[in-house]
Amino acid sequence: MVKLYSVFFLLFFSVSLLAQNNVSVKGKLLDKKSQVPIEAATVYLSFANDSSVIDYTITDKNGFFKLDTKKIIKPFFLKTSYLGYKSLKREMNELTESKDFGVLDLIENENVLSEVVIKAEAPPIRIKKDTLEFNASSFKVRPDANVETLLKQLPGVVVDGEGKITVNGKEVNKILVNGKPFFDKDGKIALQSLPADIINKVQVSDTKTKQQELNKQAATSNNASINLTIDKDKNKGLFGKVMAGIGTDNRYESNGLLNYFKNKRKVSILTSSNNINSPGFSMNEIFDNMAGGRSRSGISYGGNSFSTNGVRFGGGNGITRSNMLGLNYTDEIIKKMDASGSYFFTNSNTENRSSNKATTFLPTGNLYSESNGNSNNETNGHNLNLEFEYKIDSMTTVVVSPKFNNTKTNNWSESSGKSFNTNGDLVNESANTYSNDSNNNKFSNSVFLNKRFKGNKQFLAIRFENENNKEESYGVITDTILFKTATDDDVKRNQNVISKNKTDNYHASFEFSNKITDSLNINVGFDFRADSNLTQRKNYDFNTTTGEYSNLNATQSNYFTSDNIFLRPQSGIKIQKKNFNFNLDAGPSIMRQNAYSSYLGQDTNLKKNYVVPFVNFNFRYTLSKSKSIGMYYDYRVDLPSANQILPVKDVSRPLSTFIGNEDLNPNKSHSLSINFNNYDYANRSGFYLYLSGNYYDNQSVYSMIYDKINLKTSSTYENVSGNYSINGGASWDKTIKKESNIYKFSVGSYGGFRFNKGFVDGEIFESNTVSLYPRASFTYEIDKVFTLTTNYNPTFNVSKYTNYTISSTSNAVHKVELQTTNYWGKNWVFANDFSYTYNSNIADGYKKDFYLWNTSLAYSFYKNQLTAKIKVYDILNQNQSAVRYISPNGIYDYENTVLKRYMMFSLAYKISKFGGKEKKYKEQRF
């Protein structure tokens, strides 16, 4: 191993010496007629013999460009590309010293009807109106890399450790393949499973609604979308991967993905089975499905679960065994009708052993509790998502999107706990068992009609949506509570709990828009929404005589319904300039709430009417091709639920009773956010800044009163005003490329301040919480030879309180990560992930720090179609899950079961047949 790293050190040293032989190419692009500088034009170098890209840059606001590159000793071209201008080309035989091309004049192409790009000379980056387009072939990755690996090579694209993707500071919330979803619109499966070498273009734009897309309106979202276009040569064929692995400690994994593409028709089958807390569809060449390794992209492994389109893979904390089968289909089923759909079957079983310790703040002292528990959760789900888009004619489009979901769960848990008073005296002990079977059926649908009129100056959008959800559950619960210091009778309960929840939501809207000028739109519209909810619970006590749950416990059974009507006429204005977009919608919101309950034979009915304003606006100003600033504002009113406002007592929990508050008002909040982003293409660096805040005119907050003798609680909701939160963040990314050396720097931080008021023991309290999450990372790459990545991600939380015996509390978590990847020739990949986590302030009995080290060695053979791999998870056998949560009225420490050390051997086989021929892998030198 020492010899190995010595070789890498010598390689690094020699490459650094070679970097001293770099030369620079610079110049300035001007419009030939006006002599105005041309900003954001692509300038690149390519070899004359095969047009392969050597290096590239983009001009700044003064039209200036500079390329630092290696010496070139064979003929090459300097080329330019900018939409609306003729390409310019300069040929040189070699480049052994720096060259200044001076002023280069570009001639406007006066007869451009549409963009024509010669494939062999496609620039690495092209800016087309509101779309940033990357030519995938200009960014070299290993032949077995997936799409996520390709995205990491693109300037301005950042993929963090948890898989969140940002492009020039905007978070990506939609990823499509040829304009259609690949299993899901969030794109997690596409990123992990599709090979990079079938991608032709990566197109980035602001996320638009279907209405904005069809009517060619500017996006109002602050998110970004990515569309992956597939190379025409690769859009006909069969490709995929199957993998199976077996490991120590009875660990196993297997998955398969098979894709059949034929022009517009795309069929994909996805399957997996494992017991290592993984969704199972990664094609990562390094760690594949290892939870806690690099394949966690887009998946939150803090809870060992992942969901897409409402389908959950994994089961929360603990160790999960999961099985999954998925099918995705897109096609033009008849002329002018595009269809896409996906089906998932999922099965998961999660076992967990947990413990927690809690401190509850009171004005007169603190209360303490601790508990331990075991659980087993089994879930089976069926999910079907369909979308049909029919173009009736060039002006009229109908989109229908039905979704079906069925989820069956079987939950079992047992727990025990203790509660202590301010003096540390034991007050009560409890034991609980719970088993439950539930069945949830959900159907939702959206019908959208978009009609444009002649001249494209008016359009009509009509939408109808519904969501119908019904859940029924059958459970058995036993409770034993022993009071140690109070005179209260001990509680022993053995009950059958039958519950039913049903929701029906219907939403209809229309909007008519009229284009007054090329940049000014006026729109009027109307929204109607009807929501109904039913909640029913029946508790049956165990009858020792009959041996059945036959005695209805009326005091612990209840029935609630609510019917809410929302009417909202609105008008709006849209201004769309070259550098400026503004949208404002406003009007009155008319709301009617009807809540009903039946409890102990008594009916309670409450009706309320509200008229409140509705306001929503956003604007974005583009300072330059790379700089923009945006602002978003929203005023929101949310109605309380039936059980929150009806004065009906709930005594179903032995230690806690709840009663609604009929004087409760709706939640009313103002939300404002501002963001600024700047990506300097010429210097390959980006900066992003955002600030957001929420202020509540009224907020419903929990109010709890404690019985100091037995620690029983009675609670309700109360109205408060003045609660607010402020959040913000900034990030800076920089990439430096010198020959084969690539340096990536990324620093940033986000955090917030939250002010809360609430009630405890009839007295109002206040809390101020400051949270800070800085991050810093550095990546060094020797192209296709070695990669080193380091990350430091600490978190800091400080809370201060009034009207509590405690005045403040704080916690800090420090996490350091180191990742290395070594590529030996074109067949071997050796990788290591190492992290250290330290928790500064956690309850006694929980370990404050731990190390996690994962390693993997892969060998590809048989024309790179077979890959044998051995990986070891948690080599040091120290992995743990101990976290602290600080709330406005308490501190909570949790620990759950996690995966521990195991070794896995796997074999993967890749299928790549395009145009009926098996793909031949090009020999490359690494």
C-alpha cells in the first residue's frame, strides 16, 4: 500500500511540473458592424484531425476570453459559436507559446430561421434564450459512468453529498429524458441507472408549469429543470445492467435494469432485492447500493428510506429488507398523443431497536423521560402513474394525469419508559405493545386544457383536479402505567382500535390571459376548491368473559368530519422583458368551514366564514447572462382541522388528554424570499445567495398543562401572533483545470433564526434559535487516474429561552469526510470513503463520536461488460445513529439501529446493443 501511494505521489508531482509548461490563448469578440462586445459566446479549441475538444471558455461582459491550456504540437482550430452569428474558425499548426488573437469580429447571420449546428463542431456550451445547453461528448467520463457522473463534470453544476443538484445556484427539481419522465420526474432513477455515453445534450432551464411551457411564458419558479436528450444513434437499442451480490452477516443485494429504446418508444424494467437499506437501482461503479457510501445520491440515508412518486423504498430508521419491481413506458400511442406511465411494486420490512431521552422545559423546572423500544414494519405498495398529452390541433392541448396507489402495512412495536419530575424522582413507569394492519387506497387525477387563440395573444387554461384517499386500520394496543408517587390508579388497557380516515379534495380553475403588448399580459381567473375529511376511531375493550374485543369504549371513541369550501376570483399582470420578468396575482379568498363531531351521543357543529386577501408575486431581473436576482412573496391562510377547533375531549391516551379550541383562528403568514446567483463561465466559478423569511399574523400553537404529581398533561391549541423565522445561505464554487489536473473548491453556509412563542402551564414562553450549517469541500482529480475529495460539514444550534428555568442550550456536530478513487488502467477501480462524526452535546449513555470507513475494489473484464467487485462497509465496526434535536420547549436525544460491518462480493453484467449490434467499447488510455 505504501508503494502504491508513493506511485500516486510521484504522478502528482510530475503532473504538477508539466503544468508549468501551460500556455494561454486570449482575444476579444466584437460585433463587426456595431463593435459591441459579445458576451457569453463559446470559444473553444479542437484538433483538426477529429474535431475533439481540447479546451473551452466563454467570453465575459467585455467580450474578452482567455484559455489556459497545455502546449499543442499538432494542427488545431480556434472556433467560436454564438446564436445569431456565423461561426469563426482560425487554424494553427501548433501552440508552443502564449497567443493573443486580438480583436475577432463576428458577422451576424441575417438569415437565421432556426439554429443549425454541425454535429462534428458542436460547442461544449451553448446559450439559447432561457436554456443552457451542454454538449455531452465534450465532457469526457469513463465509459462505464452513469449520468450523475456526467453532471458533475459540467460547469456550474454541483451535486452535493446527499445528491441534491444545483445549477448556477438553483436547485434542480425535475429531470426528464427526451422531455418525458423516466420513472419519476425528480430523476433520481435516471441519474443512477442511465449510462452517460448515450446522452447527447444536457439542457438546463428554469422549471416551468405545463401552462407556461405550452404558452411560451417565462418561468415563475426558482428551481431548475434538466432535460437529457439521447444520441440518435443510441435511441434504438437494448441496454441495461444486472447485478447480484452476497455478503457476510447474511447480507445480500441484487438489481437489474433493462431498457428498450426505439425512437419515441421507451420501455424500462427495474427490479431489486436487498437487505442493506438501499433502493437498489444504482449503477455507481464504486459502491453501488452501499448505504452511507457514494451511491446515496438523491437518497436520504439518515432514515434509511427513499421515496419517488409517493412510493417509499425502505422503512425509516433501522435495517430494511426491500424488494421492488418497476416498469416505465413512454410512446406516441396514436398520432398527436404522447403517453407515459410507470408502475411500481414495493415490499419492505424494517426492524429497529431505539432509545431516547428527553428533557421538557417548564417555567418551574424541567421534566425528564427515557424510553426503549423495538419495532417491525412491513409495507407492500402498488403505484401506477399515467400521463396522456393530446394535441387536438396546433392551438389546443389536453393533458390527463391519473394516479393510483394502494399501500398495505403491518406494524408491530413494543416500548417501555420512565418519567421523572424536577427533583429526579421516578413518577411513573410505562409499557406498551402495539400491532396494526392498515390499507390505504388513493386516486388522484388532473385534467388540463390549454387553448391558444389566433395571433398567440390570448390563451385559456382550464384545470380540474381531484384527490380521493381512504385509509382503514385495525390495531391492538396494550398499555400498562404504574404511578410511583401519586394516588392515581394504575392504568391497564387492552384494546382493539379500528380507525378510518377519508379525504376527498376537488379543485377547478380557469385562467384567461390577453397579451396587451409583446411584453405585457393581463389575466383573469377563478379558483374553486372543495375539501372534505372524515376521521373515525372506535376503541373496543377486551372482554375477559368472551375472550373477544366486544366492549365499546365510548369515552375513547370519536367521529369528526369537516367540509371546507374555497372560492377565489383573481386577476393578474405579467410583464416579460428581455431582462425582466414580473408576475402578480391578487384577489379575495372566500372560505367556509363546517366542522362536525359526534362524541358520547352528543353532536357538535361549528360553522365559520372568512374573507381574506390573496396575494402572490415574483420577479426576476437578469443583470447579465450569468447574473440574476429574484424575489418571491406569498400571503397564505390555512384553516385549522376539525379536531383542533371542536371543543371535544380526546382521552384515548392514558397520560394525555386533548380538547379543541372553538376560538382558534386560521393560520395567516407572509413569506418572502430573495436570491442572487452569478456564475462566471469564463473563470468557471459561481456564487449564490438567498434570504427568506416567514412572519405569522396568527399561528395555532400547542398549549400544554402538566400535572406535577403524576405528569399527566392536558393540551389544546391557542392563537399567537408575531412568530417568525429568517433563513439564508450562500455558496461559492470554483473549478481550475490545468492539463490533466482538475481542482474544485466549494464553500458555503446556510442557517436561520427562529422566534417562537407558545404556552406551557398556562404561561407564555419565548424561544430564540440560531442554526448554522457551514460546509467546505475540495476535490482534486488527475483525469481518469485519481480523485480525492474532502468535505467538512459542521452544524451549530443555539437556543435561548425566557420564562423557563433554563436560559439557553446548544449543540454542535462536526463531520469530516475523505473520499479517494484510484483508477488502475482501464480495468481496476479502488475506492475508499472515510468519515468522522463528533456530537458535542448529547445525553449520557450515547457515544459522542464514531468513524465510518467503507472500501471497494472492482475489476472489469470481458470487454468491460462484466464487473466483479468486493466491498466492505464499516470496516472499523463503529457505525451508529445518535442525534440530538432541540425544540422550543425541550431537548430530545435519539439512537436507532444501524447497519454494522459486512463484506459483499458482487458480479455485474452490462448489456449494450444499439441498432441491433452490440456496443463495442472504445479502448481508452487512463
